[in-house]
Amino acid sequence: MFRFLGTTCVVCLVLSVSCPVAAAPPATRPAEATFYKDVLPILQKHCQGCHRPGEPAPMPLLTYEGVRPWGKAIRQAVLRKSMPPWFADPHAGRFTNDRSMPQADIDTLAGWVDAGAPAGDPNQAPQPLTFTDGWAIGKPDLIVEIPEAISVPASGTVEYTYVIVPTGLTEDKWVQMAEARPDQRAQVHHIIAFVRQPGSKWFRQYPIGKPFIPGKGGDGNGRGEFLTGYAPGSPPEILRPGQAKLLKAGSEIVFQMHYTANGKPVSDRSRAGLVFATAPVRQRVLTLAASNDKFVIPPGAPNHRVDGAITLRRDGELVSLMPHMHLRGKAMEISAVYPGGEREMLLRVPRYDFNWQLWYQLPPGKRLPAGTRIEASGYFDNSPNNKSNPDPAAAVRYGDQSWEEMMFGFFDVAIDAAMNPAELLREPARSAARPAALGSGGQ
């Protein structure tokens, strides 16, 4: 489902370059941008989180010697606006984590490369950034690691593999930040860490701490709550103060592992790091989805639409959104239809990119009143014009593997911390329906 094809973020800061006026040229030319004074601060702000050893980017961007050979590639990426990766239509929604690069930033990088990528004075360099080794969220309060290595073969299809790992918690904890980290990054296609609360019957037939692949009827369709996940391009779960996900005493983490064989057998022990809230928690955050798993994309169809929807039965606050499809995914729109019938476009991604599983974070206070229907429409290109299409002659259905398809409009919603999550999706005057969207195994 998630996949990395070798591109990562190259993004940048601001330097205005004045243009001489033809009738009255300035007496002096503007100073050229140099690496140490102008470019390195840009790389620190936008790039080094990924472009450093041990992270997913293909090259480190820490030093002049490391950056200069990539100058032309950086210039091309920022001019084409393929970097930084950001796919939201600016006319639909507003997002606090918008990575779009201002034109002045683009001009700075391009101008630096065009000028021959001068180094400048090392004494003008900013202090190097410090990172917590291995974690974007800082030092975790709790690390949950797969206890027994999972063997990944050199070739063949690897079915979704699960491992149930105890947390060892003896009291309830609120998780404000969570990050899944692959051990074997080249083979890990994605990680989903679900919470299995005490008393849950989900996967009770399988042993603790031992990798397993659910058999037919093995209940792999998730009755846990989505805690965090890993895929190239997707950020860790970092919630605002006062918002968190609940991890009850005695809970277990169910790792869903999807591996892609690449010619080298490996053993993997991936892990998840958790940072607990220190301030009082007012809102519990849940990950839901407007989805559809009953569709057929006809062979050769260039723009096939698949719709999904979910209705919220209690008030909530919208936190973030994430479209998810596979290699035939072309575009997605996610809308809210409010109880009075008004419709609002929350997110439009006109150019979906399977290589970047991005979350789009909203400003605080986006209220979803009870009765709001979240609708998602995914558009799929199953034609030969889609260069990523595994087989334009195939009729495509829902499935776990990348050559199959999915249609999920994921979103995080915050509810009152004291509310039973089942109430959020419970039909009025009916018995409680299973809140399947709280955790879906096919992500």
C-alpha cells in the first residue's frame, strides 16, 4: 500500500533578489547567495529532518561538500515544485503544515545554483542542528518493539504480517506523540500500530509476541484503534496540547507489517515510540475513514470515480485529513456535508502521489456538529497513460497489495475526552454498530 520510490524533500528559505530597472540600473549588484550564509539555513529549516544519515532521504544535505553535487537536481525540483511534496489545492481548505514554497525561496536556491553554488564564508554558517537519534518526536517515554524478528524473503509476495506486543502499562496513559520506525527501511512497505484495549477479542486466537499471518476468517480487519503508522512521506502523530490518544492500562500494540521483497532477505524488528501528554487532556483523538471496499475499476478507465462516506453522530473537531489510494490513484476530494445540507470542500488533491502519504493538518477549532457526513471521492487512472499502472488490461478491485486498490479518506477527529468512542458512530435509536472505521486492517 505505501511505497517509496526514492524521492524526498528538498525545501528552502527566503532571499529576495532585486531585478535591475532598465532605465536606471543600481550602482551595485545584489550580493550573491552563498551556501553558509543563505542556503544552509534553508536546508536546516526544511530538509535536514529527512536528509541526514538514518533517515529515508537518498542523500544527506548537511555540509557544503554533501550538497554541492546535488545542486542541479535541487534547482530542478524546486522550480518544478515537486519538492517539497505538497499536493493540496490552495483554493480548498487551509492547513497549518503547508509545505508550499514561496517563490522567493525558489529564487534563492535556483539563483545560488545558477551562480555556480558558491560556498561563501564558513564563519557565517548557523550552528548545526541537534536531532534525537532515530526519532522525529524526541526521546520517547515508551518504546514498543517487535520482540521476535520477522523474516522477510528475498522474493515473492509477503502477506500482511501481524505481531501483538504488550505495553506493560499499569495505568492509563494519554499519547500526545507517536512514531513508528522501520528496522529494515528498504523492505518495510508500511507499518500500522493499532491499540488493542484490555478485554478485546480481536486476534485472541493468536499468540503474544509471535509474528502471524491471519488465516481465512482470521479477523484481520482491525477492531483496534489506529495509533500511528509509517510510510515514506507520512509524518509521525503529533497532537496539540490538550489532545491525545488513549492507551489504557494493560493495552497491547498490534503491529501490522507490510513488506516488499527486493532481492535481499532480511530480519526486521520495527518499533514504535510514544510520548505521553503532560498537560490535562480535554479531547480524545480518533482516526476514522470515509472508505469503500466494494468497487471495480474497469480496464483502461482513465478517470474512474469511487465514493465513500461516514456520518458522525456526536459533535467533534476535525484535526487532519489524509487521502489514501494505490498506484492507480489519481486525485481525491474530501468534503463535509453538514446537518443543514451545506457542503464544504475540506481537501482537494488534484495530483495524488502514491509515494507521499501526507497528512493535511487543519487549524484548531474546525467543528463538526453531530450529523455531519464526511464524504470522499477517489479518482483512479487505470489507463496506459498512467506510468505507474501495473496492468491497464486488468479490472481492479479492493486489496492489500499495491497492484490492487484502496479508497480511504482518513481523518483525525477530536471528541470530548470522557465520551465513549462508540457513541461517535452509533446510529440513533439503534443498538451500537461496530465502529469498524476506528481501525482498518487494510491501510
